[in-house]
Amino acid sequence: MDYTTLKELYTGSVREFAQRPCSSMYGGECLTYSEFAERADEVASIFYGAGLDKGDKVALLSNNMPNWAVCYFAAVTTGLIIVPILPDFSAEELGMIIAHSDARALCVSDKLFSKVPKNIVTNLRIVIRTMNLGIISGRDDVREPCGEVERGVTPDDTAAIIYTSGTTSTPKGVMLSHGNLASQILMETDLFPVYKEDVFLSILPLSHTYECSVGMLYPFSRGARVVYLDKLPTASTLMPALKQVRPTIMLSVPLIIEKIYKSQIAARFKKGSIRRYIYAKRWFQKPFHRLAGKKLKKIFGGRLRFFGIGGAKLDVPTETFLRDAGFPFAIGYGLTETAPLIAGAVPGNVKPRSTGPVLKGIEARLENINPATGEGEIVVLSPSTMQGYYKNPEATASVFTPDGWFRTKDLGSFDRDGHLYIKGRLDNMIVGAGGENIYPEEIESVINSHFLVTDSLVKEERGQLVALVHFDRNELEHRYHEFREGLSHKMADIKKEIINYVNSKVSKSARITDVEEQPAGFEIAPKQKRRRIKYPLSRRPKGAP
């Protein structure tokens, strides 16, 4: 099916799949495509009655539910511009984003409405409750509803503005056109087919471009069904949903599958020093991973054929397990600015540590290449690259090359087969004393593979690399209970163990010199990435003032 706008995508699917199941909450009633369209028409009529005209902005702040998608399509198919906002932004950030976007309407869930500053609400023409599509507040000077709202939409019209940050005085709102998003979905079709019989289980925020494009727009274009999980995907909430929904396709970030591996798989093999010793042997891991993989597939419902992982690097032990287990995982790489996918590898074509080849229709090259390593900044030419940052021409100009290619600010390399390997963010890269490029993300991946570590963050101080580490306290207490020794007295030895473990696996320039415990874990940004800037080092080298 060929289309150049989201309106064409929407009308084609509603017509072709009218009586097929479209979307539902886990455990709730399922809407057909026809019923979904009736709700979208109702919301579009409300927008029209509130005086919204083509090009006006509609902020969408809600937890996942079918009506999130209803509000999205009601806006973009009638020439309005949707502004999806990540639920984890603070009240101050929300106010700044809604104001900066010039939104005239807001669709909001009950849980999040209280976070929106009152002065922002009073300036909006209409506020709609996503739970039941009722009107929370609105202006008195409304137009008469007109039923189905018809407005022309072109590929060059802006469809969405997505904010990647709300913490500065000039927020960066990524403008994606109808053509950007339509071309992205067509490229995803070439990468991996979705059928009308497929069932998605949605566990990531729809306001994240990854989930919105790949997990909502793509299945909608193919007549598939999406089931939304309204709670955090913890083991207690996810396992019953997997059993009942039995999804064929899921999307995830590394953090979720890494937790499943560490808590459900690795923990069983690492109880006791003898088991840990044996499990460290590669010849032992493979057969046990295969057995564990069979059980994991059953836990996921028994018919999963695509488990997409994106948003950050997947740690080596988890990736090794998934490969040994024959689990149908896929790896993707992209950015909000590219709507989002740039590269991807489908089940059966994943190379260790690679994000796969660049998608068909996208060109990529490296700039400022390090001749010693072959690594450089990834720049791309893609039909799904953003129009620019909203009301921010300086930031827009800074991310495009003179010949119009987009600068990803990610460092990477290609192998002979064209598979892309991401080394780290250009902004995070540390230059060693000998001029070597050091990527904190790669060191953190090694640290996190230690069975006593939950998460880590590597920083530089005065020419030395220091690791901030969030330990698995349960595992620590279990381990030292075996030796009947007090945990507090062993922390120096534990930190030394971590240092030796890491330094035995990284290059000389990437060796860490100290470990600081981070008892409370790390603050996670709305896009599920750690806020590095929030964690200055508390230590000082000996003799420092």
C-alpha cells in the first residue's frame, strides 16, 4: 500500500480493515477499526468546534490507551499538528513545552492533568480527557460541530512536533512532516513485514517516537491489533499480560529485557560460588541458554516472532543469552529527528554488537574519521529526517552538513557487510591522555555485566576514569551471607573486584581507577536514558585540594 501522508494511511486502513480488531487496553474492550474511526471523527469535530484550524497545535499528554491514538489521528488527519509529550517530564518542563509549541488544545489523561500548570490550562481553547473523550474545559466562543472534518493534507505539512528536552530556555521540538512519517513506515515494511493477524503488546510510552512510529502507525497501516499495558512493565504486571495476550510483536528498550535476563535467567545460574564459576565458562552457557530460551518463549506467550530492542545499547551478556536462546530479537538504531529508524537487524540477521545495516532508502556516511579505528560521526540522508527544530533555526542549522545531511552526533563504524556499529555519543566521548577515543557507554556495558551490578555510569576526573555504580543489594547481601561476613566491611574488596573485572576486559586507555557506590540508582530522563549531567564525582585523587 503506497501513501504519502498519514491521512492516506488512516483512511486506507479504516476502509480496508473496518471490522478487524484495532486496539484495546489489556483486559478491556477491543475497538474495531470502524469504531476507532467513529471516535476519531468525534474528537476532530470537537477540535473544529473549539476553533482550531489547519496548522494549529494539539498537545497530547497521556498514558498509553486506544484513545491516545484516537486523538493523534483526529489531529493529523485534519491538518492539525500533534505535540506528543512524554509523561515523565516535570510540571515545569510540561508548561514550557506546551507554551513553546503554541498549543491551542490539550488531550490529557487523569493521572497527568494535575501536573499541567493552571496558567497554561487557562490559555488553551479546549482540554479533552483522553479516558472518555469528554471536555474538561473550553472557551465559550465555539463553532457548531460539523461531523466529519475534511481538510487537505500534503506530504510537506508538519504532522508532529516532538520535544527531546524541556529543561532549557530553548526547548528542541522536532518537526516531522507527513512525508517523513509515511516514508519511515514504508521503510519499516521493507525491513520486516507486519500482517493483519499480528498482535502487538505495547509497553513503551506512545509519546516516544520509536513506539509511536513502529508500534502504532506501522501496525495501524497493516490492520494489526495493538494491546496497551497501562502499568509499568514489571514482572508482576507483564507476565499475566503476556500469558493472556500472547503477542506476536513487541518493542522494548534494553533496560527491560536486561532486567528479565538478570533476575530471571542469570540469577538462577549464579547462586553460589560454584555455580558462578561454572556459568562463567562459555561451553556451559550455550546449552543452558537454549533450555532457558525455550522457557522464556513460553513465558512470552509462545508465538512471539519479533522482539524489537532500541533506544540504547544492549549489554553483551544479555545479547549473548538472547542469541544462544534463539529468542526472536531485533536491534534498531535511530533518533527522534529521523522518525526514528536509521538502521536495523531483524531476527536471524543480528550481528554481535551491531545495529544492523542502514534501511533501504537511507544513505549514511562517516565524517571526521579516526584513521586508527575507522570510527567517525554518522551522518545520514533520509526521507524521514525532520524538517527542523520548531522556532530554533540556530539549532537546526547546527545539525545539518553544508550538503544537507543530518548529523546524528553518534560515533560509529561499518563492517564489510555494511552493518553499523555504534560506539557512543560524540558529546559523551572522552579523549585519553594519549589522544585515544574512550566511549563511556562501552565501559559501562562491561561493568553492568558483573553479577553484582545493576547499573553504572563512567565519568572522567583529572585524567582518570571513575565508575559510579549502583549495586544489586539483594545479590550483595545473599553473597556475603554465605560467607557470614558483614557487607559493610567488604565494600572495599567488592569495589576492587569490580575494578579488576572491568580492567581485565577493556583496553588500557579505558581502565577505571576507582568505583563510587550510587545507592539510590540513577535518575532516568523521560526518554529512558540516564541524566549524566546530574552525577558529578564526589571523590578526589589523593593529594588533591
